[in-house]
Amino acid sequence: MAEAMTAEPEIDFRADLGVDWAEVARLVTTSRALDELEETRLVPEKKILYQFSARGHDMAQVILGMHLRDGDAACGYYRSRPMLLALGVPLADARAARMRCRCAAGWGRNIRRRLAGRRP
């Protein structure tokens, strides 16, 4: 009876998933460098009021951004910088968005302004 049982097929975890790991590493480290800049310089200098890091979610966001195609839908929010970088948003725009610059999409609106406008 034991001879009739077949062994489970081995799974190759090294399968090609179509991920450019060098590009993933570049985008994740770029996003983390921007987080570091915001945390150590821009918040203390009050050039930005808040810093919301995407650490812990950045690699998944980058891979998602690299796999989105025309016709796919995604929505960016204040912790979506890694995904937006992967979608091709220029680095200067990604940085400016947090600094409330008129050159940024949405004029760099910040969370405090959003929360202040809410009514109970």
C-alpha cells in the first residue's frame, strides 16, 4: 500500500516571476532615503509637518507598481510613494508632494489640512 503512494512534487521556489530585483532594490532604497531625509531634516526644520513612512510595505508597493498595466486601477495615498515611484512619478515630484509646493500635484496637501476640514 505504501508503494502505491506517490511523493509530492517538488516546488521550485526560484521560478522566474518576472521581477527586476535590481530595479526593486533601487526604488525601495530611493523611497527609504526620502523617508530618512524627511525624518532627520525636513520635519525638524518644519519644512513638512508630518512624515508617514511606507517602511514594511515598500517592497510590495514597488512590485505592485511594476506590474500594473494600462487599464489597471490603483489609488495613491500618503504612504504610496514607493508604488508611485515604480509607476514612473519623477523623484522631484515625489519629494515636492510632501512639502506643500505649488509645483506638486495637489499642491502638496497635507493631512492636517484634511483633518481640520472634517466635521463630526
